[in-house]
Amino acid sequence: MKISVVGCGYLGAVHAATLASMGHTVVGIDVDAQKVAHLNKGFAPFHEPGLDELLRDGFATKRLTFSTDFADAADAQTHFLCVGTPQSKTSDTADLSYVIAATKSLLPHLARGAAVVGKSTVPVGTVDMLRGILARRPDVLLGWNPEFLRQGTAVKDSLVPDRLVYGVPGGKDSAAGAPVTAALDAVYEPLISAGIPRLVCNFATAELIKSASNAYLATKLSFINAIAELCDASGADVTELSEAMGLDPRIGNRYLHAGLGFGGGCLPKDIRSFRAQAQALSVPSLDEWMGVVDSINLGQRARAVDVAREMCKGFLSGRTVTVLGAAFKPDTDDIRDSPSLDVALQLAAAGAHVTVTDPKAINNAWMRYPQLRFEASTTRALEGAELVLLLTEWDEYRALSPAAVGSLVRRRLVLDARNVLEAAAWRAQGWTVRGLGTGSRAERSEPIADVKPPVVPVEPLNTRPFIVGSPAKSPSTRR
């Protein structure tokens, strides 16, 4: 069948390419002409493993195209809404303006009997709002099919999802919802035939499922990070503690790894939107719970800065610091609400000379934060460092040789804020290794002069870019 996907960001581009790989004819619609041009060349305008190959396969079979014209979606039988729902600039609620605009833009081009299906993460009640927009087209079907993609594994999550969720009028076994269920079954027939679980529910349930899932994951992450703070205070090791907890089948070990906390464009804004929904629906327990989860997560960033300061004998001003990682997580170039960049900014504000490196996110980070120094080469970034912070757990940072890195730095001090390094191997090479929650607070750092360093004037954060070469040069020349 012919399908349109409206919104071609991290969700939409992957969804469009995946549907084309299932044999459908797919047109992706986006108002960003530059993004569309990039996609039509077979390359995603962002880093997502496996996506470029999937795009090129779609073009090779002539089943995939991208356009800025909504009229190109006119004869599609199913339209997926995959536009962003960012946090509002004035509150914690989700900004639904893109969902509303996309629906209104589709309205003149909907064929009789077509299905409009939302995939974006939205607050409960959004479908009722869209029903009003589509009210003059009673022949059009409306459904909700929440997404469960994770950046870095989005292609795999689309090709082999954990589950399919359909939100339909009246919910499961409803005659009113049967046409929507049939339409989505036709879309996902290859996945259903492969045995992927399918859940049919009412609209409110479908709208809440993704937010509830993210809220639970965020709770688990913040819980173990709170335990990590307790471990540091008591001398316990959170990595050993979480391993033992994870062996309990009632708990499991996924998302039970202590570290710097979560970021990105989804989890933080989703739990804040979830909290806003709880407030609006007068559910104070969930409101307070999400507030604590958010607070613990943000507090991890301040803790990392405090540990860095402690490792430098109380003085960050004038210290040469290297930050490994700019993306909010490995295998993506997304820097939205990046914990590592937040920490880097705090270190710079404290007077440290900070250099940030990352395998994929240098361009995005440099354009967003020109007040920081960036270096594409890990080797060059490490030269002369008095303190190294591992803040994004890319595989290439996990695999660094402590001896080789030791030959580059000025002092062998490393803060492993993701708790992924083999600390014993690093210590064997003369490194002082600190983690978050590894009970190493009492460990003495490599000697640094106890004399207070001279005060280094710190310019306002937005006035001292460190850039070598022209901005038009390749990332390797940008700092």
C-alpha cells in the first residue's frame, strides 16, 4: 500500500525507511527542504547506525521518496504523524503545535477512507483535539500507534520491535475500532506474521503507554544513581551492588547502571510532560514522584563537577580538562540536553580550560556551544590534560589504552562518570580513577600542588569561542 510519513526526524525517517523495507510505497513529508534534499540523496541528516543503508535500499527499489509537498501524500491509504513534540518554552507540557499543523496540512489531501495515525509521544487527550480538526471528514479513520524507538538502535527497534500498540476508537473488540485495527494490521503484516506481540487498546491508554514506559525507565535510572550517592558516602561499590540486584528476576539488570544520568530529546521532556499531566489530572503522588526523579537526574551532573573539583584539590580554575563525549548517549550525534555538555559548561564556568571531543557530535556541539573548545581527534584532545572525564560511553573510549593515554596527559587523573572503564587496569598504569558510586571517595588523587592557583579571569560563556580554522572547514579543524 502507499503510506505517507509526516515529519522526517529521528522517528519519521527511520519509520519511513522501515515501512519501505516491508514492501510498502512510502513518501516522507517534511517542511525542511534541506532535510528532504539530504534524505533524497540516501543519507540521513543525523547519525543513526544502519539508517543510511536502509534509505539507499528504499531508493534502489523505488519504494521510498521524500518531499516538502503535502499533495504528494494525496493518494496514501495510511498517514503516520511523526512530528516532534518538544517541551513547551513556557512550561513542562508538550508543545503540540507541530502535530496540529501537520494534521491541518494533511486535511485537504486525505483520500476517502484513509487512516491518520499518530506515532509521536503526546499527552493524554491529544486524540480528542485531532478529532476536532478532522470532524468535517467523518470518512477518515483516526488511530494512535506509539513509538518505542531508542536512538542508536532505532533501525533494529523498528525492524524487530518489542511490541505493537494500536490505539483505536472504543479500544479492543470495539466495532468502531475494527477498521483502524485492520488498517494497521495491513501495514504491519510482516511483523505480525513474525510473531511480534500486538496490543489493541483505547486512545487514552495508547497516549499514556510511551510516557509511562519512559517514566519507569527514568525512575530506575534515578533510583540507582541515588543509591550511587549512598555508596560513595558509605564506601560501597554501586557496580557490584547493582549487579547483585539485577540477578533478582523481579528487578532485572537493564537500566540499573549508575552513572551521569540520562538526557536527550525524549526522556527528560517526556517525564516532565508526564508530571504536567499528573498535575492537570490531580494525581499528586505521580507529580511528586516525577519531580524527584528529574531532580536526582540533574543532580548527577553537579555531582560530577564536585568530584572533578575534589580531584583537583578543590580548584578547577586554570586546570586543563578533557571531556570525552558530547552526545547525550553513544551511537548518536544528538546533543539535546546532553549531560556531558552540561558538565563541560559547568567546568568552564568554574575557570577550567575544557576541551571536548566526540566521534560523531562535534559539529552539532560546536555550533550550539561555541564558548567551549572542541577537538575531533581524541589523541589531540588528551594532550596535556590534568584531568580526563569520560562522560559519554562510546566504545572507543571504553577501549582506550591507559598506557597510551598516560603518555599524552600531564596528570593521570580520570573521572569515569559512566563507570565503564576497567579501573584495575588503569590503576595498574598509575592512574587515579574515580567513578560515581564506586566507593572511591577516600582514594587520594595524584599529587597536585596544594598552593591555590592564581585566579584566572573567566570571560562570559558566550564570548570566547575556541575555533581553529574557518567554520567552513571539516570538523577536524574545529576546536
